[in-house]
Amino acid sequence: MRFSSLLAVLMLSSGVASAADCVVLLHGLARTSMSMNPMQRALDDEGFETVNINYPSRDYAVEELAEIAIPKGLSACRAKDDIGRIHFVAHSLGGILLRQYLSEKEIAELGRVVMLGPPNQGSTAVDQMQGFPGFDWLNGPAGLQLGKGEGSVPLRLGPAAFELGVIAGNRTIDPITSAVLENPDDGRVSVEDTKLDGMTDFVVVDHSHAFMMRMRRPIELTIRFLKNGSFGE
């Protein structure tokens, strides 16, 4: 028997618990941490330690938001007792913030990452609608960086160099925005544009961008990926 296997057996037989993994939850643009509450409760029930981060998504550019949200989540996880890996579950803009952070820094304890509806290839909707009155007020500096044009942050970031599962939605509750997106789409980003080179697994669910992170199936798929590194589809 290998030493590592023997050690695990001895720990279990002696009643010593293994370190728990911590999950940082990151909400999307113009949302708050409340939007991730159902996901957090489900992860708590599965035995994960969780940190549900709130950050001012409409007030700063992607680069600044990444330096606000990611260190805040890491510090909160590291402050907990006996933590193992640190995973991330990110909706929409949250996934881009993590990519931005990892383009400049390393996370030693980084585990697995699930992104829900991420505009990994940018969103045509930003390019087509940013001239509409009120768009910049509603979406802030970061929102203007999520298109496919010259100022696109997602398109200048590299492929995934970590275990990444992407969940895309194919339902929309916004026909106006969907009219400028490649079908299928979730009302904010096309299914194709959620994909990222280097991702470990990919799945499409019958939900819209606005609500997918609160729905049972995406939550179940997220838990499965964090535990097994696969959606199991």
C-alpha cells in the first residue's frame, strides 16, 4: 500500500477529518451576491465551505474589479480553518474577473472552476447595443469591455490553464438582445461564445442567462463538476 493511501486510512480510522474545500462564488454584472444564494446553500449542504462575494460590478473596469473581488474571496477562504483547495463558481462577468486575475497572478490552492453563462469570446450584444441611451449607466465600465471589438477584455485573455467546466444557456427572456446574438443564446451571450480553449467540460442547459445560477439542474451540474471534474453528461 502506498504511503499516501496508508495515511488516508490512518486518518479515517483515527477520526481525523480531511481538509474541506472552499468555494468562492462570484455574481454577474449588475447583480449582487444574493443572486448566488441558492447555489451557496446547495454547496453548503454538500459539505463545501463557501464564500459568497459581493463586489461593485457597475463601478469599475474589469481589471479593477478583479483586484477587488478575487483577493476578497481568497482571503475569506484562507481565513477558515483547515481549508484544502479553493474552487470558484462564477456567473457571467464573474468568470471574466477570474480569468483576468489569473492572467497576472497564480492561486496556489486553485481547484476547479465552473462558469455559468460566461462571455468568454465576448458578446455581440455589447457591440450592437452600447450606443443605446442608458447602456453605459446600466452596465458600467466593465460592461463596455465585454464585447468583441478592440476593447474586448475576454478576447485578449488566454485559454484556460485550470480545470474548467462551462455551463451555457439556450433559453432567452430578452428577444431584443437575442435578435443580435447568434442562436442559440441565453439572452446575453450565444452558446458558442461561452466556450473557452482549454476547458475541461461543457454543457448546455435550458435556462436563461438571468436565472441559470438559481436553477436546480445547473446547481446539480456545478456540484458534480466540483466533486468529479466532469459534468458526467
